[in-house]
Amino acid sequence: MGGSLYVVPFEQLGINDVASVGGKNASLGEMIANLSSLGVTVPSGFATTAAAYRDFFVENNLSEAIYSRLDRLDVNDVIALADVGAHVRGLILAAPFSSAFLEQLTASYQALSAADPKQSFAVRSSATAEDLPEASFAGQQETFLNIQGLDETQQAIKEVFASLFNDRAIAYRAHKGFDHRGVALSAGVQRMVRSDLAASGVMFTLDTESGFADSVLITSSYGLGESVVQGAVNPDEIHVYKPALAAGKQPILRRKLGSKMTKMTYSEDRTVGKTIKTLTVPAAEAMKFSITDGNAIELARQALVIEQHYAQPMDIEWAKDGLTGELFIVQARPETVQSRKDSSTYE
């Protein structure tokens, strides 16, 4: 195992690396490599590989201890599920990383944080069977935001590995007939955009309600985007008309003000899992749109470049940096609900 590749910079990844780093991380590399020159801005980072996860299991003899428990588990027994899940996650969190993995992780982390030692990172999960149309594991594993320092990053990666066995993920795989052994996890470590000081959200390159393909739907709220992704906040909605955008005309079709009652921001606590907090948004601020029309048009422009590259409707997470005013794409995946519907029937 001496020569295994455990950590890869996003810049060296592409869409053909899904088996190694999962859909999420492969897509980030694909956009950095192919779309940066077209004005799509993606924060840099690196991914741990499926080999890192699998070798970690082998080196710590985790497979037998974990899978034998899962094979006997009845996931419909919620008490047993909680008990086995906690036991399995505990085994993973207690196991050490190998020196080979730590060496590669340290080198990648130092390269990424060289410009700013105080830089903080998002550590996200990317399951290697994820983003297949019939197997959407998106959102089942953990995300850790505002992680600073090598030790905390290491800890967050281990928490991400363990989250492959949170109760919901175990039950989902069992119900869908996926073998637990067939899924591996890649952790993506990405430079944080200071959207805690601005806004962030999700956009779709079609209208998610009607399936109308000539519109980009942008949702936006103050603070870190996780609250929009989780549905914890009612965001602003802006519809941008693609043909008008392409023609250089005023493309905004309509705006809807969201209530945006809370926002997620950085906390002072450096403990993994406690690095962010939720605040109440002042009423006067909530009554304003969280991004400008100019921001919305620029986001829609980037969304169209991404959609054209992938040649299918996309579900894209974005963030605005409150320090620089820059807009970043932090994730993109194929949109899987509307675009699969039969357009000849109306429900």
C-alpha cells in the first residue's frame, strides 16, 4: 500500500474520477479544469480518495467488526439501528490514520493554506456510489464548515468517514438494497468562502416547480449556504430568463422576497461540530433582498456555462464572499427531480 494515492488536489480531478472521489469532488475538479477560463469561479481544495477510506478500514481491521454487525441488523428496529450506528461510528472515530495518509494530507493541507494560515475550510462528504441516478446519497453524510488547522481538518475527515454510518444512511442503503461494503467515502476539503458575511444559496438551471427549461431559479439567503440546503430558512427567489440573458437584455423575470429569519455564521468555538452558529436576522435586513440583481445575473451566467458543459439541467450551490464581493460556485450536480419527469404528462 506504500504507493497508494490518498489525497488529490481538485485541479487534478475530473468527471472520470467519480469511482475514486465521488460525484461531488469529481465535479469540482471538472469545473476548475474546464470552466475557470469561461469565468466559473470554484474555490480550490483537495479530496481524499476511496483508496484512503478502504485502506483505513483494512489497517484498523474495521471491516469484520463493522459489517458483521450491519449484516445482522434489522433497520426497522429503530433502537437497534441507533445502537449499532453509534457503535460503528465509535469504532471509526477511535481508529488512527496511517502515517502514509497523514503525510499526504499534511502536504496537501500546507499547500492549500500557505497563502493564509488562518484560512478556514469546508470538509464535505462525497460517497463513491453517489450521484448515480438510481442512488442519490446526496445530503446523507455530514458537512463541517469553518474548520481551521491541520488537527481539526483531520478530525473532520474522520467524522465524515463515520457519517457514512449515520442511522439515516444505514437505513437508506438497506431499504434500497445497496451493499454497505460497496460504498466508500471521499472527503472534500475546500477553501471557505466568507458567505457568513454576505449570502449564499442554491440555483437550478430550470424551474423546479414547472420544469420550464428557459429559466434559472436562484435561491438566496444571508450567511452560510447550509441553512438553504437543509431547508432551514425561507430564501429569496429570483428567476432569470435564459434567452434574454444570452441576448444581453434585462433577464430578470421575477423576484420573491423570502422571510430569511435566521442565518448561519462562524462561531468562536474551534471544536469540530461546533464551529458554526445560527443567529436571528434583524427585521430590517430580512426585508431586503440578500443579493443584488447584478449578482443574480452573474450567477445565472455561470450556471449556464456549467449547464452547457454538462449538457443537462444542474443543481448548483453558490456563495458570495462578504470580504471581496466575489461570487463562487461551491458545488454542482445533475438536477434529478424535474429533469427526469415525463414532460408529456401534467400532474
